[in-house]
Amino acid sequence: MRRILIAGNWKMNGDRALAKTLVQACAQSQQSNPQVDIAVFPPFPLIPEAVAAAAGSAVAVGAQDLSAQLKGAYTGEVSAPMIHETGASMVLIGHSERRQRHQEGPELLTEKLKQALAEGLSPIFCIGESLQQREQERTEAVISQQLSILSKPEFRSQLADLVIAYEPVWAIGTGMSASPEQAQAVHAHIRGLLTKLGARISGSVRILYGGSVTPESAAGLLACADIDGALVGGASLKADAFAAIAAAAN
Ligand code: PGA
């Protein structure tokens, strides 16, 4: 059985006070919904505050990105061991905002995935098509291409704990969520691709949906067979909304 994971991507928002308040609210909603896993992804400087607020609870804390390098002259970069040392246990890789604005492509993302797995950080690997790609009916091809790095032999033994987030670019921050039918169709395609990597991997890898998830849209999405949780942006910055999404996973 795959446990539902509700993950909050705070992006470049918040301060220490908000981090504490939000994580305390997450800890409460985790207690009320013990069958749901909850994780938050604050900006780097707020991770220690979030880790402190999560202490003693089952709320996981992660980073929104990591360096493809282990150490050295990479100004502004943050390595996997540095993230680990803050107490974070997870990391987002390949969010579409990084793919688009920072030109992150398959080679770089492969290196980031290697760094995360080598350090024991649980990655959420983000994928998704643009509106143009969807209109050209290339969604499945784009998803297959973005996931192709997972078939590298070096990853095979480490993929069972991987989380994938399907986030159509046209749905992120637009208020226009994919419908449950649209999302489930792509999730089923992803599950099919994972089957080629082995039954254990396809059975255990969690596939989250992301893109304008709200308390209103969450229940319909989370009821789909291959949707194992949500990666939530905007609504994760409001304690009540995020708690309602976790409750909708019931
Ligand atoms: P959104 O963001 O919920 O604000 O659309 C989702 C994401 O970017 O992960």
C-alpha cells in the first residue's frame, strides 16, 4: 500500500515566524490524519526553523533544490550533505520553475538525482508538459522523455523510495488544475513506464499531482487510483487550506 503524501512547496515565500506557524499546523493535521504523510519544502534559510518546529512530529522537511556538485567553487550552490546536515530529509528535483528559468535539463538533473540518492535524501522528481506540448498531443512523449533518466542502471536499486510529482506547467500557479480524469490518465502512463523498471518499483513509487491543488479540488484528484498525493504550492502557505487538503486525503 502506498501512503498518501501531501507536500507543500513554499517556493520563495515566508519568514521564520511563518515557517514555525505552518509546520506546527502541519504537525497537528498529521496527528488528525495519521494515515497521511506530510512534508514541507521551505526556502533554504528557513529549513532549520522548520526542522525545529517539526521535531517530535512525523512532518518531514525538504529543500526545494540541491547542487549537482558535492563541494567546491560553486558560488550560491547548496550541496546534498549541507542540506542533510540541516535536518532535512527530502529534496525537490527538476521543478518546472527550475527547468524553465534555470535551464535545468536531463544531464544536470541526473547529477542532482545522484547527489540526493548518495546522501540518502528522498527526492521528489518533478515532471510535466507545457500547454503547447499538451495542445500538440505530446504529453505522454514529454513525460516519457523526462522520466527516461530513471532507467539509468546506477539508479535501479534506489528507486523504490522515489516520489514523482506530475505537475503540468499550465496548471502551476494558474488556478487551472488538471481535472481528475486528465491527471489520472497521465499518472497511469507514468505507472506504466515504471512497470518497465520492475514490479516492485511501479508498486511502491508514489506519484503526486501538482498544479493549483486546493481544498476544493483535492478530494477528486486524490480519489484517483494512481494519484498518491499532492505537491501543493500556493495553498501550502495557508495553514487552513493545507490542513483541508491533508484531510481530503482521508
Ligand atoms: P501551485 O504550485 O499549487 O501554486 O500551482 C504547485 C507547484 O509549483 O509545486
